[in-house]
Amino acid sequence: MFEQAFKNIDDVLWKEAGCTTELDYTEQTSWLLFLKYLDGLERADEAQLSDALADLGRAEDIGRLFVDFQKHLYEDRPAA
């Protein structure tokens, strides 16, 4: 599964990116993998945000609900 992806990266780095030594190759490959990792984190954050929006609603609606709820906490209530 990953073999073809790494082969494609190898081809680009050796032919187009001008990697002349193994050190250049290792540095560039590490950077590409790091960027791919960050991309995955961003996509996961976006998915979590959309899940939260689906469950809780928009931020404005949540804020309004919270403020309305607080008003009821501090209302004077008749003594029982």
C-alpha cells in the first residue's frame, strides 16, 4: 500500500527536486511526511468541528441558550 506512494515520492525527489545525496533525500522525505501528518490533523479537526455543529448547533445558538439559561438561575423565585 505505501510502497507505491514512497516510490512516487522517490521519483519526484531524485529527478525533480534535485536531491543529490541521501541526506538531501532524507531531509525532503521527512518534511513531506510531516506536512502530510499536519494535513491529517487539520482534516480531523474539521471533521470534529462538523460533528460538534451537528450535535450542538451553531456557536451563536449555543451562546444564546447559555445566556438565557443563566438568566433563569438568578431570577427571584417565590418562597415555598
